Amino acid sequence: MRQKGSNQAESVVTFEEVGLRYGRGPEILQDVNFALPAGSFHFLTGMSGAGKSSLLRLIYLAARPSSGRIRLFGQDISRLPRAEMPALRRRVGVVFQDFRLLDHLSALDNVALPLRVAGARESEVQKHVPELLSWVGLSEYLHAKPPTLSGGQQQRVAIARAVIARPDLLLADEPTGNVDDHIAMRLLYLFEELNRLGTTIVIATHNEALVSRFNHPRLHIERGRVERV
Amino acid sequence: MLFFRRRSDLPLKDDATSRFLPWLVALMTFLSAVSLAGVFVLGGVIERWDRDVSGTLTVQVAPAPGNAVDSEVRTRERVEAAVRLLRSTPGVLSAHSIDKTRTLQLLEPWLGDTALLQDLPLPLLIDVTVDPSKRVDLDALSETLKASVPGATLDDHRVWLSRLVNLSRTVEMLALSVVLMIGGVTSATVIYATRTGLAVHQEVINVLHMIGAQDSYIARQFAERAFNLGLAGGLLGLALAAPALGMVGWAARRLEGGLLPDLSMPWTGWVMLLVLPWIAALLAMVTARFTVLRSLARMP
């Protein structure tokens, strides 16, 4: 687990005049400018297809901007050597919209991946992973493989995997899309708890009702541009 | 057999590679074992020939003309003259005439029963040992023998031995080239299998990268799998090669008459054969690791 809090005032993510297009297609994002202070909690809202997932992809280094500059933890990602990407990615937890769980691994092993990749001891893995899975209501499914779990259960495994290593930045793409309101609230409280411990949170969602229940700033995407609401 | 028992995040166990790679490595190990055994046996034979024959010469004295009794007496005189001459030559340690009975015994493996040859005029032989540390002018000795003892010729084993050794060395190099080629083919197969694995597991690899896995973390899993498959295949290949080599050795020992030289393999050869599966496994591991690292480095 990482210690936090030394650079609270610094921006974790900075976008400067960022544009994104895939191949020769239309510009998905244009002239995007914003900064996420360390320890902040933001919702990323917008219609379906507005570019929320694309913006998250830029932050977690799965896509490169067509124009402009992105800084992640103070580093310009366009100049980032490939060898330095893993260290940066370990500081970012991602809940993918399509979960991206590894079907051949159990729920426990899926959640343990970030710890194992970072070289954690197996005793640490066996202590923390069942604890977290129990917290998200999956204590009886530790050894179940993703294909045998429901959509909501898979989503909770994906969330547990994203938060297990206490990342500095958590990106979640529609993390409550497949769960009922009760579980959705419980998951958001988990994100708030992480935020209180110092993790910067960005949650992409089109669930306006959910967003309105929390008093967090919002980045809204419309026609490829991002506005602070 | 599994040497690395560490957990793998990639589902490599179920790949088609797991089925064909051990068999292919087994075949390659079998061929390498046979080739290497040939190299070591040949090396041993060459060394023994070299040790046995260098420093020895044979002088052949043709039967003197005339009737049987006269011829035998005169031939013996010529042999004694030749032995005296040889013993007085600097660098010659010993010179012994080989009597007719012993000569017939030497011919027996090739000609069978020699009772019929008793009455034939056979050349007599003189076994000469020269000091290997001293240089004896064999051409001059040959000329002196010819001039002093009619019918005497010097047979220098070194001429035919050097030709034989050259031929053996060529065969030895050829066998070593075969082993190297087998190594190359094994590497190429591992490269192909690893690239296929990378393509099949692209999605899993992407997820691991997104989670922060380094290329070396992914490469380790491919390398360990390749090592295990290589070792399993190597041991299987060796298990197949051992009885095959044993049978060849047994068949060679059964040949009568010393037509073949001693075909035993030195201990270094046996050690090399036992190490072969581990070499195959290491080759597979290093190749897989190198292939994964190179392929992943090309990714954006």
C-alpha cells in the first residue's frame, strides 16, 4: 500500500489543448483543457458516445492524443519512454466498462493481479484480497471464475481489482451500470472512502440520478469539448 | 515434468503449443544425441588411432626369388640385415621381426583359415618403434633400406592415418553442424510457437499491461512454460536415444575379427548426452523470452 498526501496541491492529471481522433475519423475530443488536483473526486458525464471512455483511455495510457499535451503525475506522457509506463500505470486503477476480467482466473486471482504484478508477497495477497472481495459482497465467490458470475458480480470483481493496490488515481468507466441501487451506493461509498485516504477519483457515468446524490464536481463532455460543471 | 511451478496469469497450459512442442523437442534431442554420440565416438577412435600408430612403422621385406628353401633362407638374411640397419638408425627405439606364424595370425581376420597360405611366399614384416620426441627422416631411411636390403619397403602409417583422421574430422564437423542446425530449427519452432501464443493471448497481455505489468513479467511466464515443455521433450528424446545408442553399441561389439575399432564413448560424451535435455530446455526458455521481449517492445 502506497503512502499518500505529500503533493496534495499538485495536479495528478493535466490536459492542455488535447485533441483525439482515431485514424482519419472525426475528432472525438477537441481542445480539451482541465486539471485534476490530487485528492479530488470528479464525475465525468455526457451522453453515451460523447467520448467519456476515450478520455479515460488517454489518462490510462491506452491511447495517445492526436494533438495537445497530457501530463500524468507531472510527467508528459508523449515523451514517456515505454519502459517507464508500467510504473505509472501501477499508480492508476481502472474499472473498465467491459470489466476485462481474465476468464481463466478465479475472482481472487483476478483481484490479486495488481498486487502480484507489483511483486507483493503471497501472504499479503491472501490477506487483503479475500477481505476486499468480502467487502464488495463476494466472499462466497473467491474461487469462482468470471464466466460463472453475473454481470453485477463481475463488475464488483473489476472494481475490487482496480482498488486493491490503493492507486493514486482511480478511473471508473460506468462502474455502477450493472448493479442495483443498493450495491451502486455501496460501491460509491467505497470510492469515497478511497478518496478520503488520498486517491484521486474520476467516475464516468451517464446516471444523472446517481451523480446528483453526491456533492462532487463534474466534467461534462459535449460535442468533443469538456466543461467543468 | 514441471521445473517451474510458479503460478501463471496467462492460460498457456491449454495452448496447442503444449501438445506439439515437447514432441518436436524430443525428436530434436534424439537426433542431437545420435549426432553427438557419433562425434564423441569418432573423436575417441581418432585419438586411439593417433596414440597407437604414431611412433610405429612397419618394414616389409618381399620374399627373395629362388626355390622355396633358398628363398626362405635369403629372405631371413634380408630381414636380419634390415633389423640391424634399423636398430643403428638414430631415433629408432626398437625393431623386431614378425615371424611367419604371427603374420598369418594377423591375416586371419580377413582371409579366414590360413592353413592354405602356409606354403605361399609371404612378405615378412618388421615392427619398428621410433621415438616420437625425435625427428626421424623417414624418406632418407626408406631410401637407405631400399639400397641396402633388396625388397625392403618402409610403410609409414602416418600417411594413411592422416588421411583417415582428416576424413574422420570432416565427418565430425558435419555431425557438429547437424547439431547446430537442430538447435536452430528448435529455436525457430519456439519463436513460431511463442509468437502464436502472443497473438492468441493478446487481450490478456493488454490487461496485464494496463495493470502495470512489465514486459519482463509477461516474458517470464512464456519463458518458464517453454523451459518446462523443452525439458519434458528433452528427457523424452534422451529416453528414446539411450536404447537406440545401446543397440548400435551392442551390434558393433558383436562384430568379430576387429574389423571395427573400439566404439566406446568417453565419459565426457555421456555427460554431454545427460546435459542435452537441459540445454534444449534452456534454449527454449531463452528463445521464448527473447521473442516476447522483442515483440512487446514493438507494441505502442
